[in-house]
Amino acid sequence: MTIRELRHDRAPPSELGGSLTVLAPQRERLAIVSTRNKLCGIAAYTQVVERQLGDVFDITVFDLDQYLLRGQHKRVRALGDRHIKEICEEIASFDAVNLQLEHGTLGHSAKDIERRFRWLVAAAPRLSVTFHTLHRPPSFPIADFAKAALTLKWRRAADIEAGFFRQTRLSSGIAKCLRDAQRQKPVSVIVHNRRDFSDARHLHGFDRVFDHPLSFLSSAEAETILADAARSRFPQLDTLPADVKLIGIFGFLNDYKGFGTVIRALQHLSDDHHLLVFGGVHPNEIPSHTPIHPYVASLLDDAYVDAAMYDQMNGAPAIGVNLDIERHLVDLFGKHPRDLSSRLHFMGAHEDDDFLAGMAVCDVVVLPYLEVGQSASGPISQAVELGCRVIASRTHTFLEFARYHPETVEFFDIGNHLELAERISARRQYAARRETLRYTNETNKAVYFAANSPPTVAPQTWRGRALPALNIKATR
């Protein structure tokens, strides 16, 4: 079953703006199993789901302790197993259980993840699993393995084999567990894009599948954020002229985010364009005894921060100079002409309210991520819900997202900083404010209600009538 389109026979969005009416005489008890770790995007989304469903279910959230579950010491792993078993004892008494599944939140090794997942599935009386990443069954890379073996690179060969078995456990192993469970009790699967929807039905063989993009903000919440957002909220912007154009990038600083592409694009934009970096190094990735995180250093290098014209002499014929002369040369030549330090602003890591306000004050939100196989992205959902101008790299994740929200995202090829610069300087491709989005908090609420209710219960209604977009029927 799927919310595939909300199209064709759906009523205009303005007619779907009511609240959900539950046909059951009283609220059922729903357990949500998820991490509460503030450093994890899954935790933020869990809070949103809890808020959305608060008036249709009696909800209890069970926190997955990441210290216990991610630990690799034998003693800590045993405590992680006990932690999961304690959760299993609790959720067995609930009417339904929703598992917010990002595989790494259940453990470090695939063996631990699969074992703990099986325990949770067995304990749930009625189950829905939200896949934040849905792994495809892998094919063994025989050519790479053979090359490593023939060149006696045994460690490389072992890593290839271990990677294959890990992916198999996280794809086929998890899927088989759910297929076995759906023969015994109601099991629903929720995914965040239509590619995963097809994989869930056809590759993995799940009976009840729903697809819906991540949804964070209601229309009222978005309007409140936009009304309260102002540049004065961020002291780093006090010295900037009021007419500068602000480009925003968001999230923890990590190689796959592709932030260097935006910095290189800034070199091709006029001086009235400034880049704001909302985010910092993830606390779990703070290196010991390291003066600066390598990725932060790479961003500063891309911006020629602290570089001098004297650096250009590195390729010139060698000449002998003493240190005093070298210092005088640096003073003489001054900063590098491509130095962006005055136009690049590291805003730091912020709580959710300031993070969203940062999006709202920017003239354009850029998401330059690399392709890493993600199923969804929180920042692009939030930016679109706020009505921001959004420019994103052409990854499968963002292309899939745009199928739910057409005419909201402008695209450029991954890493093409010149195309990005031209896109930023051009006029906005789509209108700043559009009609109500087709996929909202209310449609997400409808999906979760249907996925966590008994299959025999009539689906939710809006304003007393059945929602035609939910095609409730078995896939086999």
C-alpha cells in the first residue's frame, strides 16, 4: 500500500487541510523505538513524528542508548544486548511498535545489528519499520577480489569479503526477518522515496509498503519561523551591509557534504555574495592531538584563507632567502587575491530553532552533497517547507525528493562549481511562495496512522471523508 501520489483523484490541497479523525473509540498505545541522541538526525525526526501522532496514539519513545549499542568491547556489547532485551520486554505490552531504523543505531557490527533487530521484530505485537536507509542486496565484486588476491593484497581481499557479508546481512538478512514476521502478524514498511518503495516491494517482498518524504514543519510552524527570522539573530552578520546576498550551507562538516564546491563557486560570484556555513565538526569525529580537522583545513584551503602571493613563488626557480627576508616578502605581497576570508563565515553548530532561522535569512540554500546512497535528507525537506530557494546537487536522493515536491529544487551536477555559480547568480527558477505542498505533516500523519493500525481498521479521514490517496490493499 502506498500514498504514491495524492494525485489525479485527490482533492485540491486547500480541501485537505483538516486534522486527522480516528475511527477507533480510544487511542491505541504506540511504542516508538529510536535514538534520542541530539547528534543524530533520526532523533530530530522522531520528535517530529511523536508530535504529529500525539493526538491519535498514546505514545512512548524508547531511547536506543548509543554508548551501549555502538560499543565494541565485549562487556559493553553484552550490556547493549541486555538493553535491547529490556526494551523488548516493555514493547510487548503495546498495541503497535514503530522502529525508526538507521542500522548503525542498533550496533557497530552487522552481526549485532541483525541479532538485535530480530529481537525487536519478534517482541512487537504489530510492527512498522521506518527505513531511513534501505540497503539493496549486493553482488560480490569478484573482479576486485580476484585482483587483490592475485597481487597478494590479502588485507584488501579480506576487506572486500567482509564488506560483502556486511551488506548482505543489512539487506537480505533484515528483509528475510521481516518477510518471516509478516506471515505471523501485521508488518508495515515506511520508506522515503519511490526508488526504495519499488525495492521494498519487488526486491525484498514486503506486503505493506508506504512511501512518504521526510516532513518536519506544518504551514503554521513555517510561517512562525519566517516571521521571527532576522539577520540580527546572528551576531556574525552585524558588520555585513544590508544588501549582501547570503548563501547558506547546512549540516555537520563532512567530506560527503561537498561544501568545497560552494566555496569554489564563490570565487566566480561578485563580492556582494557571502557564504554562511551553519554546522561544525561532529563531536564523534573530533580527532585527538590534531591542530585542525582535515576537512575544515581543506575548506580553508579552498578559500585561500591565510594564503599569500608569496605562495605562488613555490613553483619558481629556487632562490636562497633567510627567514627574515621571507617574512618581508609575505608582508610585501600581502594576501592572496583569491582569499575569501571576508566572504566566508563559519556560523557554528546551532540548535534546531537557529538552524531553521538560518535557512530563512539566506537568499539561497545550497545542498552540494556527493552521492553516498542516502534515502533522504532532513535539510532539503526543511528548506522546501520554509519556501527557501533551494539549489541541490543532482544526487539520487535529491532527484527522488523532487518527485514529491516538483518545481521546488534547482539542480546542478555534483562538483560542478561553475554551473553552481551561474545558477546562484541567475534569477530564481521557481516562485518563492507556492501553493500548499502535496506532502505535508498531515499526509505523513496519515501514513503513520495507517501503517500502525490493524489492517482491518478503516483508514483515516479528512473532514469526515476517506482520503483517496491511500490505496489500502495487499500487494499479493
